[in-house]
Amino acid sequence: MLCPFCKSEIPDDAKKCKNCGEWVDPAYRKPKKNEEGFFSMLSETVLNLLWFLFITAIIAVAVILFLQANANGLFD
């Protein structure tokens, strides 16, 4: 049998190609992602960056509020 991805010869009962590492048996393949909607246009890296900036902004606001409260003597 030939691997459908790299065309190398593999055993008929192979589940994974030894040459390219792709799963030959469809039962072991990951389902393809749904390519619809707004977030499909953005890469995973961009989404991760947006989450990082969002969390950083929340932490910055919390630190600023803490420093203002401390300057006003709230924690004395």
C-alpha cells in the first residue's frame, strides 16, 4: 500500500506512515477544524496575542487601583 500523503510504501495494516508520520487510518486522524466564522480568519497566534494583551491590561488596572488605594491610606 502507498501512503496517501508521501507516496512511500507502507504495510497494508499500517495505521501511521513511518516515512512522513501522517496517520493513514482515518480512525486516528484529527477532525478538521470548522473554517467558518470570524475567528477562522485570524490565526491562532493573533488570538493568543489578543488574550495576552487582555490579561495584561486587567493586571495593569488592578495594580493601578491598588497603588491609588495605598496612596490614599486605605491600607493603613
